[in-house]
Amino acid sequence: MTIVGAGLAGAAAALELARRGVRVKLVDQKPHARTPAQSSDRLCELVCSNSLRGAALTNAVGLLKEEMRRLGSAVMRAADRHRVPAGGALAVDRDAFSRTVTDWLRSDPHIELASETVSAMPTSRPAIIATGPLTGDALVADIERFAGAGAFAYYDAIAPIVAADSVDWDRVFVASRWGKGDTEAERAAYVNCPLDATQYAAFVAAVLGAEKVAPRSFEEPRYFEGCLPIEVMAERGAQTLAYGPMKPVGLVDPRTGRRPYAVVQLRKEDGAGTAFNLVGFQTRMIFPEQARVLRTIPGLERAEFLRYGAVHRNTFIDAPRLLDDTLRLRGAGELYLAGQLTGTEGYVESAAGGWLAAHFLAERLAGREPLLPPATLAHGGLLAHLRRADGTFQPSNITFAHLAPWDGPRLAKRAKYQAMAERALGDLRVWCERSGLPPHGGEDDAAVGLAFRLHPESPV
């Protein structure tokens, strides 16, 4: 069988199918071509170290990651192996993470890697398309010709990265909000650049006055609310940034003993701490303007930019109309879609979608109709989001609103989310038992792609 795309969704699907003994041809355009958001020839590439986001079970994405661990997700195993301190978030060393997953894909005897640009839906079935938010125009057009409707684009943005040795450490302080983190290293995972009211007002004015990258004539800016460029937030009001990525809540500057008026937070990009990401500072300012404006931030006056922020396209389909409950493209036989192309937003969600597509496909190869995950699970919530046809379909990260409502006693929000997480993990165990899935957890990294063969004689 064929998988098109070796990002997180495609890699997750390939490793899961291989682990079940299914032979896979994994096709990706690297190393011959890259999208504007990619910077290396390795597969399963992350844009920033904190792409995997919150770790707590009271955070919906934290619950999703724990479910993935218990389902034997190779992506989560690689992420946990290369974790770096980040307070209450799961941050990873991006290079080490993608290098490990690439090595697993290359070494698994059930996976054949092919480098080519795919311009049409695979004619052989079964197949999975997991080409991500920058799916090529030719492939999009082919899906549109088949489905009669389509994929459309909106803007997503990535934040700048600065070299650690270019930060003025005398002007910044190290702390996580509310001192979050189990260890001192985690509590000190964020570097904070404090601004007073005058500095903040000047920064907002500079952002508003900076030259921006203009959209091309055929592109209509439609931003994802969870990843707005800083200039879009600034345009919404003078205090929007102060209540968004620059909020000082939970932080005290040890030099003054007071909370700053606003802060810009930096977070480690690698385990060695040689580079830092500007948290929440997605931007479409042109590169020279980024250097000028961001160097007005205290502590970044001499910043060396290892990567500037950039805007890129996100292509996704009208999932409620075009996909069935198991991620198959309606009317296309055993052709599955996975990842951000389906309208899930975020790397964790993409990897989970890749696992789900692989599971559904493998079940059918084994002659079984797959049992859908319960709506109480985060995995079930992802599928519920893709079925919601209540107006214009838009991409979304996983939230507790996607899960079945809590029907227990009335609880405070955090306690309710904790209870929903405990309910999900209990229902996950039952679903795994009913689906015949083996237990996971604690197996050696070297066993990825080789252990727990469910279908060792697969003819695919």
C-alpha cells in the first residue's frame, strides 16, 4: 500500500502499519523538493520546539498525547526521548526528534521510502494521503476534480528564532508562569523580556507601522485564530497583545519585585539551549522589518535571527462532506486522508490522525470493520470535529469541547477536565480490549516498527 507524505501524519501511519506487519511504500518529495515551511531533508519535521504543546491531562492536547502513548505511538516515543525543559509544555529537540523518526522509517524492513512529487491521487488501493498544509496545487486539483468541491487556503504563520548568545541576559529574567514545572529546569524553561507601558506602546506602534508581506492576488488571508500573526492581533486593539502572547500574568521580574507591564517570552529550541523561539510571535512582516521591530524588545537589541517568521498556506478539505467516519474519501474506495489536510490543526493532532487512518486501514485488511473510538476519547473528539457540519468548516486544535460532554457531578473547570481525562483513559482501555489492540508502554525504542506484529503475513 502507498502513503503520500512523510510529515507527522504520514510517518505515524507508516510506522503503525509497519508495526502491524503491513508493507508500506512511503512517498515524499524530499530531498528533491521542500515546502516553504521546511528547512531540512529529514522526514517528520517540526517547525518549532514547542509544536507538541501542553503536557497536562487537564489540557485536551495533553490528554491526546497520553492516549497516543497508550496506543503505542512511535511519534510520541520519539518526542518523549528528545524532550527538553519547557515548564508545563512538551517541547522537543527538533533536529534529534526528526532524525530519530527518519532513522526508524529508513530501517524498518516493512517500509520502502520513495522520493517523488505526487500530482494525483494514487490509483492503487489501499492508500493514505497525508500531504499536510502545503499540499501541492496539482494534487489539490485532482482531489477537487474527483470530489467536486474543495480544498481552499488560509494563512498559518511561524515564529522567529534567535541565537542564545545574542540575547542580552542582563536585561531579561528566567521563569515560567506561576513557576510551573516539576523540576527547577522546567520552572526556568522560559526567558522573559520585560516591557514597561511606554516600551509596550512603542512596540505596538512599530508593529503596526512595519511593512508586511502582501498576499498574492489569488490568496485570501483567512487566519487560524489560535495562530494569529502579531500584527493582526495589534490591529484588533492596542491591548490585544498584552492580553495575548505578551501577557505578564504569573510572572514577577526579580530585579523589581513587580509584574512587568508586558513580556515577550523566549523558549529553548534545542536541548543545548543554543537557540530560542519567540513564543506566539508569528508574523508576516518582511525580514528587514522583523529585525528592526523585534530588536526594540528589551534584551533583543542585538539579536541574531536564526530564522525569521514566515507566512505559509494551509490547505484542507471540507471534511464533514467529503470524509466518512473512518477518514476515507467518499466514493474513492480504500483511499484515506490524514493530518492537517483533513482540517485538524497542529502536529499532535496530525500524528494522531495518521495513527487513526492506519488503524482503520489495518483493521479492514484483517477483514474486520473497525470499531470507532468512543466520543469520550480525545481521538474520538478529533473524529467528531471532522464530522461537524454546522456551518463553514474550519480547522481546529483538539479541545475538550470536541469530546462527549461531562455528565457527572458539577465540578470546577480544572477538576472537570481532570475527570474527563480519567474517563477517557478508562474508556480507551476498554476500546483497546474490544478492538483487540495489544497493551503498550515501556517498550524499547529499538522495537519501534518491529514489535507487536498484528498481521505478520500481510500481503500488502
